[in-house]
Amino acid sequence: MQFVTLYTVDPAAAAKGPPSGEHMAAMMKKINAALASGKLIVTAPVGKRTDSAARVTLKGGEYTVETAPDVGSVLLGAMGVSICAADSKEQMIEESKSLLTDMGDGTIELIGLAFPAMTKESQAAAAPGGALTNGVIPYINVEGAAQASEFYQKAFGAKEIARMPAQDGKRVMHCHMEINGGSLMMSDPFPEHGFPYAPSSGVTMQLVVKDGETWWKRAVDAGCTVTMPLERAFWGDRYGRLADPFGINWAINEPA
């Protein structure tokens, strides 16, 4: 999950003047650590609305531009506005408490993002024509897409490229994974929107690899069920079939 965090310094604390050099150094150390870990995606101070902000509106084909109201205008201190990543709202609340310990008296408001923040890196990974978006891309519907992502990372060495959580905070609206150099996309069922769960049938995800034994052992050790042993097939390749805990069929194919 991703959250916009808005920090407003307490008026009484702001009246005392800017923070000391030692205070700023401690905050920057925490900010740099959060950026390096991926918990903090972007952060910046925010200026006075009357100096730099505006409201742009389109209605009935006509644009209007207004000066932002002066109500509540304040130079936000410390981190200002940020986009942060956390596993849950509860975790983000605890992170906010930790931040306030260093930032000082003030308020952090949390606003959950409906979709992940778009960055240049994530846009490039999902751009049409990219290495991960060519050809036909399987899109599967599984019960427990978040758990399936974790399982595929363990069983098939998958890498999660992007995830869009649903607004209920429990299901996954969209997950883009890379497996063996190709893309696999999936989501949880959404029966209330016309996408109920339907068991997979007649479809096999085939992995063509150089070292079939390594891929096979990793998948079996992770919890896949063998439905056809990995053996030399009549056409010359080593071939075997597996079923994962989410009802998806897989094949390991090592060319002769």
C-alpha cells in the first residue's frame, strides 16, 4: 500500500523558530535511510498556497484558474508532503509516530493512494514495447493474488514489477510479475464487478529453461504438485508438469 503523508508543524513549535542544525541532521539521516529502504518514495517541503498554488478547473469545455485560498496557509515544516510505502494502515501509523519523534510537535495526515504512484522507472517497466510487455501476456484470476505473488517468487524465481491494491485493502486489483524473462499478470476475483472466481482449465504456463532440474526442484520444494514427472519426452526435450496451490498448471521444458 502507498500513502500520501502531509506534515504540518505545530503553531507553538513553529513560533520558536527553525529547527537546529543537529535536529535537521537527525531528520535527514532518517529520511535518507527511508529512501534507501524503499519505504519513502518521494518527499519535499511545501510552500505557502497563496505564493505558489492555484486551482485549475475544467467544466463544460471551459477552463478557469483561481488563486488558492489563504485559509490554513502555512509553510509546512520538515518532510512536508511525502509518498510512503507500507504493508498496512496500522504499519503506516507506527511509522508516522516514529517520524514525529524526530520531526517534533506537529501532525501527520495519512491519505491512502487508490493506485500506486507512477514513477519514471515503473512507467518504463510497463511501457508498450518493453521487454516485459511484448507478445501475448497471460492474465490469471486467482483467489489470493498477494499470496500467489509470494509463492511464484519462491517457486519460479518471479519478480514483482507492480501491484495495485484494491480499495478494500485486502484484495489485489492488478499484479504484474516477471518470470523467466516474460510477463504474467493476475488479480483477485471481483464478483461485485462481474469477475467471479473461475477455476483454471485447459491452460498451461510453460517455462522453457536451460536447467530443467533446478527449476523443477525449486517448484516442488515450494509446494507444487507433480502431475507429470520431469522426463525425457518422445520429441527429445525433458518435460514435466506441475500444479500450484492456486489451481494453475505449469510445465517445465528443457529443450534437447
